[in-house]
Amino acid sequence: MIHTLSISELTVSRGERLLFQGLDLRIQAGEAVVLTGANGAGKTSLLRTIAGLLRPDAGEVAFHDGDGNPLDERLARGRETHFLGHQDGLKISRTAREELGFQCDWLGHVQCGMDDAVQAFGLAPLLDLEVRRLSAGQRRRLAMGRLVGSPRALWLLDEPMAPLDARWRAVFADQMRRHLDADGLILAAVHDPLPLPARTLDLGGLT
Amino acid sequence: MFGLSNPQRFMAFTGPLTPVLWAVAAVLLAVGTWLSFSVPADYQQGDTVRIMFVHVPAAVWGLGAYSALGVSSFFALVFRHALADAAARAAALPGAAFTALALFTGSLWGQPMWGTWWVWDARLTSVLVLFLFYLGYMALRASIDDEQKGARAAAVLGLVGLINLPIVKFSVDWWNTLHQPASFLTPGSSGLDPVYLPPFLTMLAAYGVLFAALWLTAIRTEIRRRRVLTLRARKALEA
Amino acid sequence: MSRPVDAEPRPPGLRGATRVLLERELDLAWSGGGGPLLACGFFACLTAVLPLAVGGDPRTLSPVAGGIAWLALALASLLSLERLFERDLEDGALDLLALGHLPLESVVLIKALAQWIAVGLPLALTAPVAALALGLPPALVPLTALSALIGGAGFACTGTLGAALALGAKRGGLLIAVVVLPLFIPPVVFGAGALERAASGQSPAPALAFLGAYVLFAGVIAAFAGAAAVRNAQG
């Protein structure tokens, strides 16, 4: 299981634009780090780089287990990393139940995990609706279901709470707390401060 | 951004080389053309045999250019080298032009030889398919807005095309035997009269050097274009 | 309430993940405007228009029936390719697919497999009917279906690769056609060739063998090149 995420000397650019250079970061089990910075500072790109969706120009992203042994990158990402981006990855023509089931199964757990997800985010009344009928907040809750439905150690969250109202923000904060208590790792790009103790990494990015 | 050091060395090295290549190509073309018209006409084909001195070298180097494109694509993909990508991009247009020239002259040759402008002969069909490969490559490269992504997608396609080319060629040849057409005197078929060898080989060399000159010039232009883009981007940031 | 991370991760196994993705892809293929029906409809339209264009004389049509069927198959296979990756890229599902237990190469192959089942299979069943209508000898019906089935796998693999390459492109559908059709030449040649050889009393086996070899080759190329193209589009 991922115990430590360490980023060293990471340089990422998009096209001609250098986003950040020589970035170092270390997150350990039970720790949350909040990523701040101006729009375009590279918060999303950093998260995508850690998730392996973006190739850095230089530097390294490494995963270690509790004994300090390095983990295979592909396995660490493919089995133990959640990435929740701006987009929910939901198919509008399918029902919420089908989509939640697919996301939970594909990312690696079993149907019983889906029940936890439904309970955690109050998804029961939505399950038989097509995704196209759901509001942005409902879709986000549905997408969040996979965090609970298929447990993975590292959560990479990109503005996770943006479409949620106060009630569901509190629920999600609670889920994050549980995740940390269970030795999970969280790296979240947010505009508003997270409602839980977290270190902050500021990417700055004043243009 | 583009690993400027290597392109710089490349520019320094090819700077004096390119004009030399152009000069050699011009001389070879002139000599080749003169030789082409000084050899006697073929007893069967008459003067049309001279088209061969344009047609076959163009076809050969059209294929050569695609190989250059495919190999450059491979290096661009594996080593992510900007110069290799510029080389792949630069090979496409000259290669497509050579291939188009081969198709055009092939059809010109077909008219007196076969009485039609186009014959579905295996060799000519293969050249046509090669041209389609070029079209696909250039279309893909042009349709993706993000230039870096377009470059990499095109590199994948270039490599896939290179691997597929022998298979397509094989299938076309197989198709040809299946339909067993009347035995045409195919362009560049065996039994070339030795008298035609000097102009043919000269033109083959001329086209090769011409392609090299075109290719190098295009690569150099591409590198300069990127420098301009980089400078502009930097200026925009400073402003 | 279970503690998420405490629970020992129980991966569903590679076969489970394959099944899960395949089911989703098939569902999407059917729900997105009835893709297979659309492909078969297009195929039927093509074979109906052709006699009207060249004349309905059986002496003209019959010799080329197999060839026309193969051309129509190749074109109909192009139809639903655009949705294969583009929608997953647009709605973010491609990120999800990249973070599963299976490598992206397998994801590409599973998508090709789904494309084959959803489009290739119905087309392979329609092809003999169309070929018969064009005047193909009835004895060749089983061979037509068999070769269309094998060739359809080739179309699906190469088409999936084309769809991955065209990610992020303007007018993706048209682009896929231009990129993919030259690569469709071998299966069309071998498939139509099998029918032609059989019609002239020769054994179609070599043509079918070539066709099968092409499918294997196309599968390998599609997996690696397709995954590279998807990663490129995501990055």
C-alpha cells in the first residue's frame, strides 16, 4: 500500500509555457496537502503528472510502502490512486447505478463497496436516473462515490467540492477525515481552505 | 524547450552543406537530363522510354522519403527528440511531391504505352497507396490544434505506416497475381537496355541528392520557425 | 461503515476488469443511437445504391458482388469509430480508464473487441444477404460470413487505432477515414480475394490465412500504437 508519495525536482510545462520547476513534495500516510495557486499555475497539471496522465519534463514521482520499499509506478497508480478531476467521467446516457457500478468495479473493488458509496453520498434516490438528468452537484457526488466504493490509498482531487453545496461539502470533509484516519493520503487543489488540518503547497503563479 | 543545443549543432553542420547539396543536385539533374535525351529511342517504346528517367527515380525517392519519415518518427517517439520530429515533418511534403510526380509521369507513360491514362498495375497502385499514406499523415498533423500533440500523433502514424507499408505492398502484389492482367510492359521492369543505365543512374542519384537538399532545407526552416515561436512566447511573457 | 483504506484491497482480477469494461463498451455502443443498426443500415444503403449507379444487370453485378460487399463493409466499419475515444476524452472517462488495473494497451484492445462484437458481428451477418442480393452464388454465403467476421476484427483493430490517433482533431470522423482507409487495403484485398478464389474454384484458404495473419498483426499494432496515441492525447 502507498505510504509515502515523494516528488522530487519536478518540472512541468504545457506547450511553450513553464508551469513550475524543481518542485519537491512529500506526503505520508494520514496526511493531507492542499494545493493553492492562481489559475494556470499548474495545480491540475501537477495532479495529472502524479496520476501519470502527464509526462514531466524532468524530475520524479515515486511511491513507497510503509517499510520504505519503492512501489512499481504502474501498480501504484493503477491500483492505489484515485484521480477526481474537473470532469466526472460519467456517461450521460447511462443510469447513475450503471456508472457508479462501472467506476467502482473498474477501479478495483467489489459490488459491496458500491453500497458504502451510496450510503456515504446519499446516492440512493439518484441511482435509477440517467446521468443527464442529474445536476452538477449530483454528478460530482456520484463521481465521489468511487472514492469510497473502491478504496485506494492516494486521493488526487482537483477542486472536488466546487459544485457541492454546504451540506455535501461537510459530508465530503467527513469522508476525507475518515480516509486520513485510515492512513490515506490526500492531495487536493482547492480555492477555499479545506475543513481539516492540512499542509499547504502554494504554486504561486502570478503571471 | 526543444533542446536547443543539438539543433544548434545541426544548424551549424548543415549550414554550409545545404547549398553544396543544391549545387550537386542541379549539376546531376542537368547532366541526367542531357543524358536522357542523348540516348537513342527505344525500338519498342520510342521516345516515351525517356519518361522512365523521371518516373522511376521519383517513385524510388518517394518511398525513400517515407522511410525517412518513418524512421524519424521512431526517433521522435522513443527519444522525444525535437530534431527528429522536425525531420519527420520536413520529409512529408517533398516525399508527397515526389510520389505525386511518379504518379503523374506514370500516367503520362501509360497513355502511349497502354492507351489509357491509368492502369491498375501493381507497381503503380502501390505508389498510389504510398501517396494516400502521405495524405493521411499530413491530414492528421494538420487537424490537431495542439502542435506538440499533433506531432506525436503524426509520429505514431508515421511509424505505423512504415510498418504497414510492406504488408500493403504485399497485399497489392497478391491482388495483382489474383487478377492476372495481360502482361504489360511495366515501368522499370527488368530487361533494361544497358544503354539506358547511365541516364537512369544519374537521374536516380540526382533525385536522391535533390531530396536530401529539400529535406535539409525544410528541416532548417522548421527549426527556425520554432525558434521564432519560442522567442515570441518569451516576449509575450516578458511584456 | 467500512474503513476504506483498512480493508485489504481485493482487485477484481484482470478477467473481471476486462468483463466490466467490455460490458460498458457494448452498452455504450448499443445505447449511442443504436450504433450497430446504424452500421447495418448504412451497409444496406450502400449495396442498394450501387446497382442503381452501375445498372442492375446480373452479368455486371454478379462478378463484383463479393468485392462490393467488402468495400461496403470497410466503409460501414468506419461509421461509429469517432465515438470510441473522443467522448471518453471529452467527459473525462479516459482518465478513469487510464487509472484502472489494466494497462492502456489492454483498454485499447478491449475497445477494439467491443467494436468488433457491436459492429463487426452484425455486419458479418448482413454481408451475405447483401452479397446474395448483388448476385453472389449462394454456395459462397458461408465463406462470405466467415471472411467478413475475420476481416471485421481487422477493421475493428485498425479502426480503433485510427480513432485513438484522431483524438483532439477537428472533424475527427473524416480524418479517421483518411487515416484508416489506406490501412484497410490488406483486409479488403484478402477478404475479397478469398471470395474471388472460391468463385473461380480455387481454395480460399491462403487468402483466409493472410486475412487472419493481418488481424493478429493489426491487433498488436493497435494495442501499442493506440495506447501511445491515447497517452499523447491525455498529456
